[in-house]
Amino acid sequence: MKRKTTTLVSLPLLGIILSACSGGSPSSLVYPDRGYADGNSDSWTQIEEGDGDVSIKWFVNLSSWGTAATANTKVGRKIYEKTGIKISFITPISDDGSQLSTMISSGKLPDVITLSGGSDIRIQLGEENYTYPIETLAEKYAPSLLPRLSDDVKSYFKQSDGKIHGLPNHFYTQDDLAAYQEQEGRNLMSNGSFVVRKDYIESYMQANPTATPTTPSGFKAMAQWVKQHYSLSNSNPTVMLDHFSSTGSNAILWLQEYFNVAPEDASGNVTNMYEQARNKELYLWLNDLYRSNLISSTNLTAGEGALGSYIARGMPLAFVGSSQLYVEYFKQAYQSGIEYVPLAFTNEQGEVPLLRSLAGNGWLYSMITNKCSRPDRVIKLFDYLWSEEGQSLFYGIKDEEFSYTVEPGQQAEKVIGGVTKNVTFKYGLIQYSTQAWTDIKNENTGSYGFGYSNILVNPMYPRLTAQKGEVLNTFSDYIGYNLKAAMADYTYTHSAFEYTRDATKKNFTDIINKSNNITNLWGLYTPRVISATSEERANTIYDSTVNQMKSMGSKDVLAFDNVEFQANKRNLGVEFAWPKNDPDSNYHELTITSMYGNTSYNLDIPEELR
């Protein structure tokens, strides 16, 4: 999971940079008097004869972004062959935003920059003309891109000029989500996970066949039994939460969903979840687990690596967090005979949980800067990567690494829920060639460049073209899939809550500072509530933190955000964002039929990948 980040550069510094530098006047956007194209064919096929190669620098503001796939791969060479552009990717040493800040302040932005789609600097750069409007470039130099820009993307990312200033990756359009539900008969998988050791829970249920380990109290009883039955020490992370940082833990986000803490009230307004009784109930439950020696003190300070090593050894009964970040550790556990499975955990009332599906509002966002030497050529590169042909590079080269078993837009029969249906496959169905699949199984794919263009990937393209609705090429892929698949009936699209704050508003900076301070406040005090020495003490710390949050301006932040939230819902055409509030949602028909969720979605791991 990639969570929305509020800023990549501190706002006071950013404000100085954007107002003091030369990059911001409209006249700084120079449109070349060359490279024009019409809409009669793809723009990259209209590069003028004699217009030679173009070399660009592309800065990705994420230190961990993989740059191993270079122009020397098959896919990299194909992109160059099609567009005549040689790309040199640059990444920062750290994720503190300093390198991007220096680029801006020195007036030395590269041709293209990629940063968090949820960051406020993304908006500010567009507002002050550091970046080109995509539609304006496309109208002049790449008209074939215009019909490829969905209304969803344009509505979500438009700036005050009414245009978008970049293209996202990992953005789900409503049409693609609807196509996925038709093709697969289910929702996307959840972003977070609540998983348990299968052997431990089965042993417990054999000894306690009438127990209900899916409620907070029933789960605690199971955890205590497991601890005693298997002689687990007090230092053992029997219940393990995802790692904590200065802003908290993903485990809290996901537990809020299992506890049904409402992000939207019955009138359709965004809520402050920390003020709700169920959120406090969640915190006090975690404190109870801590005081019962079921959550260890080490859990509150250990990093991902240490927690992963605990998973690999099968130490936790349960893990709550973003399991996709720990797949290799779950794989190691599985290979040693320890399998973790989803738990259909609920609140004490047994209400069906509401789990947000995988994030899809643009993890990264790529923009052509006002320092780009050839924006007329780079927009053609964007057009190519954004096209279906460009998206298919995820699989390599057509007729070499892959072929279609169902052509794009064609119908074919598919068994969904035991019923054979005629399904339209929006982007077709793809299968690898024998050689490519052999190399994938043998982890010998360095020369191919699979996923090279993922900087602009539509996350639904591989899902809609994969034979099983997910990319399942490796043992690890199957492990990650089965950690979540059974909970798919309880997921929902979280798009309406992924609004962006309007950087053009007068009180924007004040709201951002208040919001950041409140986030850091809960990041500081959440571990203190969990580790409090008594329930009374945990209660006191929680209430005190809520009061401090209010004094820091939480009502101002909530009022500001509710305006953005309502606007985003209008753009999406929805009245309610939380399915429990929507009378037409199928949520009201859902029930928990198994403590493991809907296991019919699970897949056996093929022997050839073991």
C-alpha cells in the first residue's frame, strides 16, 4: 500500500521557493513552433523526418523506485524505437524532499518530474506554471492523447486553469473498475490485512468449537489460549501490528475499518474518526492486548525488517497491517510449513467490516516541466506510454513475449461464481510466450524490462488482461494474493475519500500545517495509549490527545476537508462515499459466513512455481 502523503517539502520552505524563483510566470511556458500533429493517427507516428533523437532527464522523487530496468532492456529499446527519446532516470538519495527543493530553488528542474500524486507541491507547481498543461500540449503535438484522458483523471487532477498538469500511475477509473467486476465477479482486494496462523486458529477451534474468535473479545480469548497452549513467552509478538513511524501505523488505519469507525456520517459529511466511540474502543482494545502481554513493547519500535523476520519464523498468531510489504516473509513462513490466512474480524457487534480496496487515486504523478527542452516530443512519449500499446509493455513485446488469447473488446465465456457467462474483455486476455514464461519462472527476466513503463501504468490494465484477474507470475504473487482474496466481498472503492486539498485557497498553508501537526500528535501518542499501564491511564491519554487535537484546530481542518470531500463526491457522481450510508449498496446484504471470509476466491499455488 502507498498512502497519500501530505507534502514532500516542508510548506514554509516550499512557499519561499515557489514565490522567489524564476519558474513561475505564464511566459515561462514555451511552446515550440514544431512537432505539430493531427488526430488522424497516433502522435508518435508523426515525428517529423529529420527530427533526431531527444535525450531527457526524468526525476522520480522516490529513493526506492527501481531503475534497474534501463534503456538496455527489450522494452526500453522498444520505447526508444517508437519515440526516439532516450530517458535518463534520476532518484533522490533520501525521501526528505531536499533534492526536489534544490532543483526548484536553483531553477534547474529536469525535463520530467514524478512525485506523489497526493502531495500539495504537485498542485502548487501547476498553479505557478512550473509544469505544462497536458491538454494544451496534446492539442498541439499529440491529439491522439486527448481521447485517452478519462473524465475521471481530468476531474480529479484538474488545476484552477481547468486542465491537468501531469499523468498519474495507479489511478483507477470507474469504467475500469466496472469492467473488472464484470470480468471477475468481485471487487478489488483490500489495501490492509488481518491475518492469522492457520494451524493456531484451527487448533483453538478444535478445542473450543463454539468460540467466536472474530470479535475483539473472542479474539483476545483465542490469543490467550494460543499463548498458554504453545508456551509463548511474554516477549513473543503474539499479536503484531505493522511498524510504527512518526505518523503512526498502518495497522490503526486497517483496524478502523474492521471496527467500522465511520469516515462519513449519515448526512454524508466527512468525520473526524478520533472523536468516535468506536475508535476509542479500538485503542483501548489494543491497550488491553498489550497489558495482557499479547502485544510486545518491541512491536512499537521495531522496523519492517525486524517485524518481517518475526513473520518468517511464524512467531505471531496474528498480523495486522499492509501484508503486501511483507510478502517475502510470509513466503518464507509458508515454505517452512506455516500458513497465514485472512480473518473476517468484526467489531463487538459483529457488523460486516468495510475495507477500502487497493489504493487507486494516483500513487505517482508525472509532469513535464517548464525547463523541458522538447515538450513537443515528450508529450508524444507520454501519449505512447499511456496508450494500450504502451500499457502492454508491462508484458514485454507483442508476438515475442506475449500474445492475446482474447482480443481487446471481444467477448468470451467465463465461469463466475459457478455460472458460465459471456464476458467482454475490455483490454483482452494476455498469455506469455513459452520462453518468456520459462524465464519468469526461473527469475531470469533482467533483459526483458517487464514493467519498465510502470511510471505511467494503469493498475487495472494488468488486472484486466491477466488470466486470473491478478498478476500471478511467482510463488510470492500467490502468497500475497491469498492473504487478501477471501475478504474481497467486504471491500469498497475508496475514491471519494482520496480528495486533494485546494492549494489556491487563502488558508491552505494554515490547514496543511494544522493537519500535519495533528497527524504527528497521534503518531506520538498512539504508542503511549497502547502501552499505558492501566485501562484508566489509556483512557486518560486518549481523551487528553483528543482535546489537544481540538485545540490545534481539528475543526478547521475538518471543515476545510469537508468542502473538498463534497466536491470530490460530486465529481464522482456519488451521494455517499461509505457503503453503510448508501441505501442502494449491496453492503446491507452481506453477512459473515466463515471466519476465513469467502475462500472460494483463493487459488492453489501451481507446482511449477513451488
